[in-house]
Amino acid sequence: MAYPLISVIIATLGDAQLVHDALDSLRRQTFKDFDVIIVNQGAPLVETVIKQYPDLAVQCHEVTIVGASLARNYAASVASGYWLAYMDDDAQYSPDFLERAVQALHKHALDGIT
């Protein structure tokens, strides 16, 4: 089984529009070897948004964890990516964000990067 190089972790309180905008920015990434883990602590509307992105590998975990830090820690424990990238639900990555991050990791010759 192939694992993604990067797992992008998004913690949310269930704001469907914010999650939509975040996923939209991930859809436009020039680097494609990533998956997305959403930890939803709010409304179930997020599931309907995720269905709009069948081209992205998205997992959504509905949790009762209180606090963004605990939600991110939970997501890190279930992530399969070699590297983790954290994204707030109200953030958007520029289209080359992940590509530039991987290039920087390669440039600095970190052991084990593929």
C-alpha cells in the first residue's frame, strides 16, 4: 500500500464554508502526493462539503475532543503521511505551498525523504 508523502491536518468546529475554501485551495496544489485529515468538532455539514471533492483523499473524523490542540494530536495519531502539514480551517494554501515545502526539505537533505 502506498502512503502519501504529506498528510494535511485540518481541525474545524464544523464551519462548512471554511472547510470548502480550505479544500478548494488544496485541490489547486501543484504537488499531489498528499491526503487530508479533517477533525470535525462541530456540525455534520462538513461531510456534505467533503463529497464535493472526490478527487482529494479526505478522511473526516467526527470527535468530541475539546480544543484544537487535542484535535490536531488526534489527527497526527491516525495520519499515514511521512510528513504532517497543519492547516487551520480558515486558511488557504497558495497553489505551490506543498511543492515548495517538499523542495525545501530536499534542499536541506533530510534523511529518509523520498
